[in-house]
Amino acid sequence: MRRGPIGRGRLASALLSAVTALILTGCSGLPTAREMGDMALLRTLGVDNSPAGVAVTGSTGPRARGLQGEGEAALTLEADRTSLGSACLAMQGQSDSYVFFGYVDQLLIGQTLAEEGIRPVLDYFARDSELGLGAQLWLVRGATAREAVAAGGDQGVDSRLETIRKDSEMGIANLTRTAGEVYTDLLEMGSAYVPALSPAGEGEAVLAEKGYAILKDETLVGFLEGEEAKGLELLAGGAEADILDMETDGEWVSVKITSARTGSDLSFQGDSLTGLKLRCRIEGRLSEYRQPLSVEELKKLQTAVEKREKTRLEGALEQLRAWGTDCTGLGARAAMTHPARWQGIQEDWPEWFSQVPVEVQVEVKIL
């Protein structure tokens, strides 16, 4: 016989009775309660290779203690073990507090480890019940992740990483990636891009943005920086925070990019792929100028911006094609209009991407 829905009051009463029974019988089915002050909540985790196997470094960031919330220095823990799991377990014995990994939202991977392959790290994060794949992923360029985490000193590096993240248009890194996004790209496309950092910031900054690391088949193949990094952002459609200083008729003006979207399409002759067409639409507005521009001056400015952005796009494409890494998914996006034909070339797309002619069009509209 089907029963009707249980009311909220009856359900709450039933749950309370069940919990009470568990407590009275001494059942251990409930998790052990812990005070937040008795826990070390790791925020940043760095992973490197080491002679022992793997080196793990964790940081809590500044901590609050006592009723008045007195500040304490960031807690940094280190462990070198054969596996990532055993290293994390070893860190438990290095603190008087219970080390909790469920708050880790920043994952740093050292360059040497990335050159060997990051898949084991992502596999572990995917399987671990506390960590998960929601953490922001960064690749430390020219140094170890341990050095990058240690660069924060008593204050830790989590606040600096939050500053670099593009939480708003004032962020430094235009394209941030979660571990899950990178993991998915590697599984589906065989390549991915990751924002790169270096523990050699300017002034008081402990970390500096260093372009983007490009991964192919889980290993690092190279970096894009400068104008090529800006080109990658255009390909991925994430250049909303860019500002261009341009000269027109002897006067300097600043153009703030407000949106950039790049579409792709495949060209076929019969069943043979003959080309890849890219069309990038960019919108911006004048943010600084001495005097308003005439219609003719505005057209000249738009043409100059189109030329500059096209050069950036082509520079990034040239390097990505040389590596056979379509890490922004141009082929997959173009396949939406050619699903049947895409199935015939999808498996060999990295080779096609490296060889097929590419046509780039850029359209700029400035307000």
C-alpha cells in the first residue's frame, strides 16, 4: 500500500528519535564533532615531484584564535612520500590541530612535475572525498610549488591567489581554470591551458602572473606569454579586462575591451577537410582620450585595433598548431555545424589542426 508524504513535523520527530537512539546505544555511525578552532583548514596545496616520489606542501593562510579572533601566522606543512595520499596523511602528524583538506581551493603544480605529467594528481583529487576538482589550478613556472607556497611566509599565498583570480574585471589573470575544467579538457580534447605563476613578484607581491602553460596528453609542452597569451585569451573568449593603448593621428587613446568572442567553422570539399575559419568579434570603448574622435578617426582606430588583435590571434595559433594542441576547443565548436563529418576527423584532429589552412577574421566595434 502506497503511503502519503510525511509531514515536516513528523519527519523531524523521526530523525530526532533516530539520532537519540544512536547516541544512547553508543553507535559510532555519526561523525566525530570537532571545534573549528581545533582544525587546521588548509587553503592552498602545492604538489611537486621529489626523490621520494611526491612532495606536498599545504598552507592555511592567517588563522584566528581565541574569543577575540587574535591573528596567528599561517601554518605551512610539508611532506615527501611515495604517493600523494601518504604525503597528505603524513601531514596530519605535523600539527597539534586536525588537518582538514576540504577547504583547499587553490592547487599549485610545479613545472618539473608538469613535464612528467599531471594526470596522477588530478586523478587523486577526483577520487578524494575532501579535495574534489573545484580548486583553482595554477602551474608554477621556473620553480617548485613548494617555493611558491613558501613565498607567502606568515601570511600565506591564498590572498595573493585570490587577487590574481579574475573574480572581477580588476583581476590580473583573465583566464582561470579549475582542476575539473583542465581534467575534462585533457580527457576530451587531449590538451588544456593553465594559468602560470612565478614566485618572483614585483614589490610586495609574492607571486606574479606568467602567461599560460600548455598541456598535451597531460604533460607540459610549453608556455604562451605576452602577445601570444593575449591571443589565447581571444581564442577562448576571455579578454574582457584588456586595455589597449593606441596611437591615432599623433594622439594616444586607451581602448578598454569589453567583450571578445571567437567562432570557428570547418570548410570541406566533398568529404575532405580544406580549412578552418575563425571569426573574432571584439567590442570596446574609449576609456581615455584628450578630445572626442571624429567618425573618420574612429574608423582608423578600429582598423588599427583589428590589426593588432589579429596579430595576437595568429601568434597564438602558430604556436598552438606547432604543438598540435587545440586547447581552446576550436574544432569541437566548429563541429556543432558539421556533426557527421566531425566524427570522421575527430580522432585525428590534433594532426589536422596542425596542418589545415586557417583563415582569421577580426571585427572590432568601439563605442
